[in-house]
Amino acid sequence: MVGKFSGILVGYRKYDKASKDESGKIIVSEQKHVYDVFCTGVKKDKATGLFTDECKVVSVTDTEQVIKNMKYGIPVEFYGEAKTFKDKSGNEKNYMVYSGISAVGV
């Protein structure tokens, strides 16, 4: 299941992800770009203006630097996809993978 999300850019970092063959030798190294996005809740308290549901920071990963003019607080949109996997004891675990980030109105 895929959904579209929005938030505020609050951080950026990059790293090299190495892929290894069966013998443990690095065969390719790919640079990853990680954008940290603050996502607000949906429900607000009328008296205080504070969100009454979950606000969180998510990491959106891309293979290239797609936002060129980055600065703190710019609005962004991105996609999230729900994934599942089985842990060591055979239980299914759910998690979200975020990608496809773009600046909005910049």
C-alpha cells in the first residue's frame, strides 16, 4: 500500500551503502541521500493549537540529491509504502519505507 505524505524538511545526510558478494568482498558502493522530515499530526486542540495525535520525524531515502536548494523548514512531499517481513521467530512485522521526496512551492 502506497500513500502520499507531507512535512517540513529538518535534516539531510548522505552515506555510502556497500553491496558485498558471497565471499564478503565489496562489489559496488552506492551513495544514499537521507532527508529527515518532520510530520505533524492531524488533530488539533482548539484551545492550545497543539496537535493531539502523533507528530514524528521520518527519514526519506533516495539514490540522488533531488532537492537542490535545501534549507531548514521548506515544505516537502514524499511517498510511503507499507512493507512486512518475518523476524527470527516467524512473527510478521510491519514498517514503512519512504522515498520520492520533492520540495513544494520552492
